[in-house]
Amino acid sequence: MNIHFIGIGGIGMSALAQLHAMGGDKVTGSDRLINKGLVDLPVFNSLRALGVNILAQNGSGITKETELVVVTTAIEEDNVELVKAKSLGINIMHRAALLATHVAQNRTIAISGTSGKSTTTAILYDILVEADLSPSVITGATLLALQEKGFYGNVYRGAGDILIIEADESDGSLVNYSPEIGVCLNIQKDHKELDILKGFFNTFSSQCKQFLYNADEEGLKEQFKGFKTFGLEEGDTRAENILMDGFGSTFFIDGVKMHINTPGEHNIKNAVAAIAVAKELGVPLNVIAAALEKFKGVYRRFNSVGVFNKIEVIDDFAHNPHKIKAAVKATQLRGKRVLAYFQPHSFASIQLLTSEFIENICATLRPQDKLWMTEAYYPGGTIPQNVTAETIVKGLLKSGCANVKFNSCREEIAKEIAAEAKEGDIIIVMGARDPSLTGFAKSILKAVETSYKKSACPECMIGNCCLKNHKTVKI
């Protein structure tokens, strides 16, 4: 089949494009980032390696030979390629509908929830690999274990009959799936109002042959009565005797010791969810423990960019209020002080969640922590821009959260953070969608090094030396 993906650089779209290219289909795609000159991104290079032709989003990739055009909710009705596809009478399918065809063809495990889907999917994938079940996976992030094997990391076609996917609530697409096992990690206001999201999850749970949910999450026990549960405080599968530090956590499941090398309570919850599913599939606890010990993580989920002078820079995908709270709390376990940078991933998220951002950030930052914010990432489109990141900062200041600052210039922020950083501090860069964020995190680390060298004492080359130990100073 000849398939064209509009917005092929997106994490979900690129996964399906790779899967179909691996299966022998002729795949093409377009992306706005190509229009902006960003032609050599890793995702595009991985697609090209599979024979996928990637073009600017101008309609040139859609021809009379195109049999199917795949879109996402983000593609607007006046998109030039969508208009052309309709004019040619080409079949148009939403990404979720295409994914649903794969769900129906496999023993599918669908991981749902506002936060934690990618990490839970990655942990479960590693467990089932350790159990020699050779699963396939389609995920909304890149798995570091797959990247180490030379893949882009968000899709893998295994030899077994099990498929693990993320069931996305942001556009309601999870209602398209009827998996063998469904999981709900949490339901939090994001993308849509809570009552709408709860309706999506009710439909999804009713379509699963088996369904499991986090019993600790507020409101889920009332919503999902009669299903199996997991959690830290309650649940059929429960983590006990939990010990956490800035580099990971240890806990016990049914008396068996587990350890995960990613910090934060939220990652224990993700691990317990994956363990609960693995138990349903009959995977022994010792196999689960071995897989968890070797878990390498997910790209931009608390990834260390580097350390200089005992100052570490972390790169993280956190972009909604709950994820920011979880990421900052994990960072607080690791360092004396947190210097945080947050770039909202869209103007729409700011408009929907302004009060939630203010509430969660104020509740999480300690007096010694500091936060810098810049304007929302804007890849294009027609979304109103009347509520901005500066609106959040003003709200934080009004609420008594004093150590926050807005600056529209990222380069200036990097210098400010570097000048502020001291030994033992942890710097965390948070945000989504913007492909330059990891590079920005690296630039902060470089700025820290530059700032240190500029302040170094010429006698001992120690930054910010007080000179007490020197009789003479070279000038």
C-alpha cells in the first residue's frame, strides 16, 4: 500500500510510519519542521533509513498513486495536504484508527492515563523481553534500550503475538481500542476538562477484556468498581517497604525485592502498573525483578545531560502540572537545590491549565529552589495567543512564589542559570514538543562550565575562590 503521513515527525505518527515501512508498504510523509529547514532530525533520518521519503508540508507528497493519508487531530481542516487529499478522493484515516487495526490483530496491552504512559509501556516491554515473549511495542516516546540497538526507539516489531501500546486520552482516541488488557494509571485535567476525560476512560474500560487501575488515584475506585487494582497504598498488586533516593527506588512486591534506577514516587507507580500486568500474563516475579534492575529508561524522562563541578543538568519531558510536580520532586531527592526551566508546550495548555500550573508549582518549589519560564513552543497553527507563559509567572508571583522569573530569551536564561548554579545544585529543563530542548539543556551545561572558568581563581583555578588559602594572587 502507498501511505502518506501528514505530520510524520510526531512521535505517534513516526512510529506507525516505521511499522508500515518495516512491513513492506511504500511510505511517504510531510512535516512542518521540514518547511522550517529542520531536515536532519534523528526521527527523519531513522525514517529515511527505512526508505521513507520525507517532504515539506506543501502537498507534493500526495499524488494519484497515494492510497491512504494518515492524519492526527493536530492537522487543521485547511491544511494544504489534507485539502489536496480530499480533492483527489483519497482515503483519509486518523492515526488512532490505523493503530486500532494493529490492536485488533494482536494480543494487545493498552496503557492509558494522563501521566506515565510511556515509562510504564517501556518498563512492561523490558519485562516481557526478559520473559522471552518477544513483544511488539508502539509508544509515544523513544525507549533507550531500543536506541542502543540502533532503532529510533518508539516502535519495535517482535516475533510474538503481544503488542504494547499507549492509549491516548488527549484526543479521545483511546475509545477506538478493545485490547486484551487495559490499564489506567491516572486521570488528570490536561487537553480537556475532567468530565470529558472520565467519559473517554469509562468507554475504554468497558471495551477491555481485562482492566486494571491505580487504586491510590483520587476518584478511580468510584469510577472503576469491580476491576483489579495496583498501587502503593492499596491494590491487588502493591509496593511495600519503599525506599527512595535521587537515583532510584527499592520496594517489595509479594515479598520479592525490586529496584528501579529512575527516581521519584511516580516511577514506582509506573513500575507497579507494569508489574501488575506482567503478573496477569504469568511472568514470574524473579524475572520481573531482573528486568526492572536493567531498565534503561525513556528519552527525555529524567535524562542526565551531564555534570560539571558537581552541578548536574537533567532533561525532562514534563509539561503538564502533575508531571512538573513529579519531575521537580524527583529532582529535589537528588540535589541540595533545584534550578528549573519550564517551556510550556502550547498556548492551548496554558489557557486550559493556568490555575493548575500555579497551584502545583507553588506547592512544589521550596524556598531555595528557583524557576525560569519562557514563552510557549509554537510550531504554527491558528491557536489564540492571548494567555501566555508570562501569565503563569505573574500568577506565581501573586501567589507568593517569589523565586520565579520570565524571560523571552532562552540564551539569556542559560547564562542566568549558569551564573546562579553552585556545587550540589540540580538544573532541570522541562517541556515537550520542541525538538531543540535537549540541545538547550546541553547549552546550559556548557554555560555552567564557561561561567565557572570565568570565575576561577588564577592561583588554584577554583571557581568563586575566596582567596583565604593564598598568600599571593596572580593578576
